Amino acid sequence: MGKRDFFEYLVLSLMLMCVMVLYLGTLNPAFKNDDSPETTAAAFTLGIGHPPGYPLFTMAAKIFTIIPLASPAFRTNIFSSLLSMFVLLVAYFTAKNHIINCFISGGFWIRRILAFVIAIMLALSYIFWNQSTGAKGGIYILNLLFTSIIILYSLNIFQKYEIKYFYLISFIFGLGLVNHWMSIIILTPLLVYFFIKYRNELKIKGFIFSSLFVLIGLSAYLYLPIRANAGPDLNFGNPKTLQDFLWVVLRNAYNYPAKTGLDVYSYQLWEFLKFFFTNYSLFVLLAFIGAWAMLKTEKKTVWYLLGIFVIYIVVVVPYTRTIKGIFILEDILLIPAEYICLLFIAAGMSFIYTKVKQSKILLYFITIAVSGLLCFMTFRHYELNNDSGDYLSYDFGKSIMNTMEKDSVYFGDGDDNLMPVYYLREINNERKDIKFTASAFIMFQWGINDFISKYGNVPMQPLEIDNNIRNIIDSFINKTNIYRSSSYPQFDEMTIPYKQVQKGILIKVTPKNESFSSGIFDIYSYRGIYRRFCLQDPKKLSLITCYPAGMVNQANDLSNDGKLEDALRLYKLAMLFPVAKPEADIYFNMSIVYNKMKDYDNELDCLANAVKRNNKLLPAIERAGLLYYDCGILPLAKDMFTRAIELGNTSEKVKKALNNINSLNVIEQYEYGLNKANDYLLKQNYKKAMNIYNFLLDKNYKTAIIHRNIGLFYVKSGNFSEALNWFLKSKNKAQSPETIYYTAYSYYRIKNIKSALKELEDGLKLFNNDKGLNDLYFQLKKL
């Protein structure tokens, strides 16, 4: 190896080290809000995760879970990042040896510099970086590693036929089928094309050995029946028999019809187009140039790469048609297509270099532009992928566990409510006392058998989910506490003869009336919910939303149970969470609580907030109108009543009140309110008075008088500093002996004699015959 080669590998190693450090800095300290906790638990315990079981990744990740560093979750995340380094290595050599050299034959360093840029671009792309920092993402990165190796050695065969390349591709293809067969099997048509194209060179012996290498790779599937027979706690599908083995591998649990429709397809198309710009920014434009340029130099290579790209698009995009919330799967499954796009970008960059290499100015300009875009990708994607403080899923799992009493039964549903439980039970050995199941388990015979073996016999039949859930409840309802996830469509659609009461982030199934203290939420951890990176991820936002949703539901129960202060506390806590929530409904519910407490001032404040957020919330509009009418703010009452009638209100009380208001002109309505406010002030009801005063001040109605009246209230209350503020406002609007007198008097009471005398001297110049000002002036002069 020459000096230049040594220096190349040294730079390549440093580049990979820098990327690894970057990834380690953004690595999730526990696990992401996806399948990562289950993936880690399966690796750590050598268990069997959800179909297709992922045996290859499980065995490989097991090695990393025993490294004495941090937690098993963090170790598995590191494994995913390490896998991505191998992908970058393969990408570097593929770009250098098979793409860039299509345009640049000489130039030792320029080809390597461009290949470095391409590898860095892949490292900084959003979805690649995102999947490289979590355990479940490692499965897709390993799949990409296999795909990239197959592409590299397929291109090697184009350049020079060697039988060993076919054997390696066959073996890698077999391993890929064990890792994530749904993604790798897409390459079958192109591999068949390869074997047909080189059938004369391969001969029968080559076909036989290639098939054997595929089988050798597939042999990793033996892990599933072997481990199933060992009886691990995490044993999804229990693939002991051939039938159960095929059930797991072929993912029969997920055979459901996709939802289609014009809105779904249009959204899907938009997401697909956005995907590549999201990952590569403006660099993606170079892919079009590169593909066009390669058609003139390497037709065989470009059609092969385009074939892979098109196959992934045609298969993956329709495969993921479903509701919007699941479209994240499209991004993950399109990572190989993203990789192909990268190779075309490499071709585009190389082609442009050949056209501008003679102009140093253009080269400098392009270098600066590329560097700037790479910096933009770094900062943008760092912000999106920085999971270094993300404990949301881990803490959510702990919150689930801490909500339940000893020996409780827990029905979980959805990744948020299931995956963290696997990790905490299987790795941390926490809450093994909980009897844990889900509809996804007990709809199948293996899940029924697993439940019975662990928790005792309960009559259940496959596919009869509702009856199975009811039978479990009936068997345990009088023995222990039963809980379910708050988000559980199967439960929501069922009819059961028991009450369902919110307790924290879970719902308790109980035969009696219960409500639970707001203190349950005090035992939860809320780390990271206000961090920016959490608020940019829909999955994280969805998880965070579970807390305020639980608070509101529990507050509703507490309100109905007469525990009003506790209910108010939860409503107010729910409003603090930085997620989308039905704020209008929450404020309206709070108004109901204040009404029960006969606190009509705060009730009105809540109603005003509710109407502000939803101007069609009829109950809030009607009630707000009545309160405005009672307290004397007639214009606002009129507005509420008018809106209520437009929305369909037919109350005679509302119509009568509106007729009364309409009998007065605007000035008369204002004057009525002013008199009401003055009465409230005399009765020491400052808040009611201020509600009216503030409205009138906004309308600029008799502001001097209002300021004076409020000042007099504070004088009587003994708060002369506050009184002074209001008297000064009144004096600025209109000079009068009375206002000047009270301004000076307030200065005097706060021991500012000098300002008081100055105020009186100025006042006497205007009202020199006023007895009150003269008396106070001479009185203060004697001090």
C-alpha cells in the first residue's frame, strides 16, 4: 500500500470517526418512541420480537448488549450507529469506483474528495441519521448495508466477472431475507436478471453454489424455533412449529387491507416528492443531472440503478398507503431508494466538475455552495435528530408501571403503551407482578396459550378478541385491579358491565364508582416535554399529549364527583403542556367547576377564553352572555346572545335579555355598566368592577372618571401607592380639583411631601379658590 493509499484510508477513518462522534452526541440515552425498547429487549434476552422476529439483528445486537457501558438500550443504539459506519464505507467505495470514475478517469485526489463528500452527505441526510441513532432503526440500517453491498458487487460484476461476487451477493441476499425480507426481496427481479445474464459463465455449478449461499444466509432463521423452544419471556408468535414459524416470518398478524382514496394517494405522492428534498436539500437536483449524464457514459450502470430505484418506489409507496399517521413507514422503507439517489448525486457532481474544472472562480463558488449546503444539512438535521435528552418513552413506560398497584392486570395497546413495558420488565425486571397482555396477543392461539401459562386458565378463543377481553376481566375483576391503555380502540368499541375511570395516563376498569386524586400525576416524570426537538417530532408530540389528555379526563371525573379543587388543578396543569389540545373545551369544563364553586368571576374568565378559542361553542357562548348581562357589560352580552341565536339557541331567557339590551343605545349601555361597576366598587367587589371598567376603558368611555373611581377604591383600601397610579392616569385625562387633591394626598400618604406640595402648587394655579386644595396645602406646609 502506497503513501497516497495510506493517507486516503487515514482520512476515511477520521471521517468515519467524526461522524460516529456526531451520532454519539445525538444518540438516544434510552430508547426512541418506536419499536426500539422491544428490539432491545429481544436482543438482550435473546427473545423473539414482533413478526418477522428479526433474528439476525437480534443475535448481532446481543453482542453489544453485554458490553459494560451505560444501559442495554444505549448499547444497542451504539450498534445501530456502528452499522451506519459500514454503510458509509460501502457508499464511499461505490461512489469512487463505479460512479465518479465514469466521468473522471485521472485525478487521484479529486475522485476521493468527491467520494468523501458523497459519504458525508449520506451521513448528514435526515432519515439515515435518524435511523442510525436508535435500536429499531438499526434493522433498517442493516438492511441498507446488505443492499449497498449487493449494489457494489453487482457493479463489480459489470466491470469484471468473478464467480466469488455472485457467491457473496447470494449470501448477503440470504442474510437480508433474515433481517427484513420485505425490503430485500424487492431486489429479486434484478438478481434474477443478473443470473440469467451471466448464465453461461455461472453454469449449473455456479447456480447450485449460489443457491447454497442463499440457504446459508437463511439458516439464521433457525434462531426462531430454537429460542421458542427455550421459552423466553418475550416470545411473539411462539414459533416452535412450522405453522407458527411461517406465521411469524410471513407477518400474518399484519395482513389487513390498506385504506385507499384520492386523498390518501395525493398525500402519499406529496410525501414521496418531499422525502428526497428533506434528506438531501438542493443536492437532490444533481441526481437528475447525474442520471442524464450517466446515460451517455454508463448505460448499463444507470439502468441497473434506476431499476432498483423504480422497484422500491413501485413496491414501497403503494405498500404503505394507509392513514396519515403511518406514513413514517414510507420514509424508512425508502432508505434504499435514497441511497440510489445519492449515487446519482455523485454522478451529477462529477459531471459538473468536468465542465467547470478549468475555471477556478466557478470551482471556488461551487465549493463554497456545497460546503454551505452541507453545513445547512448538519444544523437542520442535528436539530431534528438530536435525541440526546429524549427520555420520553422511557419515562412513559415508568409512568405506566407506577400507576398500577401490585398484581394488577394491564391491557396494553399501541407502541407507546406496549414497547416500553417490554424493556422495563424484561431488562430492568420491573413490575413482573403485573399481568400483562394486549389484543394483539390474545387474538391468536399462541397469545392465549402464553397468557394461560403465566396467569392461569381463562376461557378464550382465537379471533374472539372482545369475548377474550371480557373473560379476562370477569376472571380478575374481584381479585385485583384492572387497567387498560387510555388509547385502546378495541376497548372503546366494547360493551362491558363495569365502569372505566381515568387514573393518570391509564384507565381503570372497576365495578364501583371511583375517582382518583390529582396526586397521581405528581409521581410521573416530565423530562424533555418542553425541549424543542420533542416538539418537532409528531410521534413525540403524540406521546406527550397522553399526559394532558389523562389530566383532562381525570379532572372531568373529579368534577362529577364534587372534588372541585382537585379537578381545577388538573385542568390548569393540562393547559401547561406545549401540545395541541382542545383548549376551548378545557376552559369550558373549568367554567363548570367554578360555577359549582359559585365563583362566577373566574367562571366568566374561563368562558371568555373558551369562546375566544372556539366561537361556535354554544353552551359557553350562551352562559357567557348571561354572565355579561348579569354583571352589566351589556355590549358583550349582546354579542354573545346574537351569536347564540345564530347557532340555534331558542332560549326565551336569552331572547328576553337581548330585547332588553336592544332597547338601550350604546351610550346608555355604557352608562349602565359604569353605574354597575361603581356599585360593585362600593361593595368591595373589585374584580367585578374591574371587569366592567376594563371594558369601558377599552372603549375609551369616561376614562378619567373610571381612573378616579379606582383610585378612590385603593385610598379606602389603604393602598396609596396603587391609588396614586390611578389618580395620575385620571389627571392626565382631565384636570379637576378633586383629582389633584387625591393625587397630592396619595403622595403625602406615601411620605413624598415634596411631590405633594408641588402637585398642590400647580393645582392652585388652576383652581386658586378651591378650599380643599388650599386647606391641604397649608396643612402640609406646617409639616
